[in-house]
Amino acid sequence: MKRVELVVVGGGPAGLLAAATAASWGVETLVIDENSSSGGRLRHETDVMPEIQGYVGLRGFELVAALQKEVERPGVKVLTEAVAWGLFKDRVLGVARRAHIPSEAENFSLPAKKIILATGAAENPVAFEGWTKPGVLNAWAAQSLLNLYGVLPGRRAVLVGGTDLGRRVAAQLTAAGMEVAAEVEPSSVQAVIGTDRVERVILKDGELQADTVIVAVGLSPVTELGLMAGAVPGCIPQLGGHCLLHDRRMRTTQPGILVAGHAAGVDDIRVLLLTGRIAGLSAASELGKLAEEVSDALIAQAWAEIKAITATSPRWEARQRLVRQREARGDER
């Protein structure tokens, strides 16, 4: 099979902007995404996004539409309902593509000159008695029910965890008519009681009547493909745990494999898009489509924007530490 110049694994906002950026410099680009349409979790987001990369005043789903238009250009193909299940020697991806008729499903090898892992993040679970009971949802699941399917998860919820994501989803549920009775720390939850679904939440210092529990305790980068390929991880708790070490050009320790977005330990949408842009520029430069001095200048500009966004946050120093660890290993491409 012909080796594709660039494969972007993950069609969320970081992956889409990485693909659009690389393709704008003439890189043949293939985006693969496991969902029926690209856009990632932002498809379910109704809040207005911060201004970034020329996108102003757009709600999450509107930003997705704008990014989808960015990749509607010659040289870019988006393959949906395709799961990258393995990453092997010499940058060969194992891909399975679903089909409505099982006999038409595909399983194939996909060799690439460069790969950008924009595989996103997973919500962290919390285990307590009754945590598998119907009515216990993570924040993204609750948001999907509301904004994608127009269904309220219940009538009265308890929010477990005080992350920005959890509070944002709680506000959206409240605006839609659901009561969010309380926000509690995960350590205070003893059990969820109910016969067929949630009825009560037992806390260390009392109990609450509720039919829904929304768990929002943070995200962990999805790094399995990179680890399978031998990319070296670093444990940076402030960035969600184990992240793939990467340099300022978003290159991992494995030659030709880059990382962007949530998979790089990013949670701010502005930084997420900027890392996608950097990875796209880096891939284009390494493929000989973009002069190195031009890519260096554009990447430096993007890092200046990242610093302006995060310089007062512990995440800035944590990200710098991740980069320093990667660069201490040498310039592996």
C-alpha cells in the first residue's frame, strides 16, 4: 500500500487544525476518526469558545463546523468510523473501519511517513458503592445526552468533582431545566442507593435525594498508540498523568510520530488548537513542504500565544518540564 505523507489519528479540533495546517502547505493528509463525523467532543458543546486562531464568538459546535470546512481542501481525506487499533514498526497503523453491513467492514494496514496522534483524553472514573448503577454518568455522557440527543439525564443531579468541565455541563443542564442539587468532593461519596437507578447519594456527613450523579474529576490523555510504538511517556500530574514526551515541535521520542491536543495533556481549547497548528507545521516542515526557518518562526509565535494563555497557571511550568524531559533525550526524529 502507498505510504501516505501524513496520517492524523483523531478528528477532534486539534486533529482537524493539524490536518488543515499541514495541507495548506501541500501535504497529502488523511484524518481517521472513530466517530460517524469529525469534531470530537466539541460537537456537543453549546458554550461560546474563547477567541483563538481567528475564530471569534463561535459556540463549540459552530467551531467544529468551521474546522470541518478548513479540511475541505484538495489533498485532505477524512475517514470516519475508522478505529486505529495499533501502531507498529516503521509507522504502520492497524485500522479497522466499521460498516452498516458487517460483511463490508474493513481491517487494513496504513503506512505513513508522518503521524500526528490527536487521540484525545478519557474522563477519569471514581469507584464507590453503586457507581455502576443506571443514572451515574460522567460529564461528557451527560452533555451528549443533552446537546446531541435533546434528553435530560434526570430531574435532580449531584455533581461529583469540581472541574471546569463538570461545572460547565452542570450549568448547561440547569439552563435546560434540570436541578443540580449540590457539588461534592469525590472523597465525601460513600454510596449511591437505588433499586433500578439512582435514588439517594450517601455522603460522609449526610445524604442527598437525587436521580442522577454526574462524575467530573478530570481527564487523562489517551496515549496507548504512542506507547505501543515505543514513544517515551512522562508522568506530569498537572497535565492529566502520563503524557508522551514531546519537544517544542510536538515531536515524540519516536521518529515521525507527533502528538497534539488532549493527548498532549492539554485541556484549554485555545492551547489545544495551537498544539494542533504546531504539529501540522512541524510535519509539513519535516516533509520538505515548508522551509525550516519559516516553520521555526510560526512555531515560535504559537508558543508565545500558549505562554500568554497559560503563564500564570501551573500547567505552563508543567508543560515546559515535559518539553525539557523530551529534549534531554536528544533530537530524535
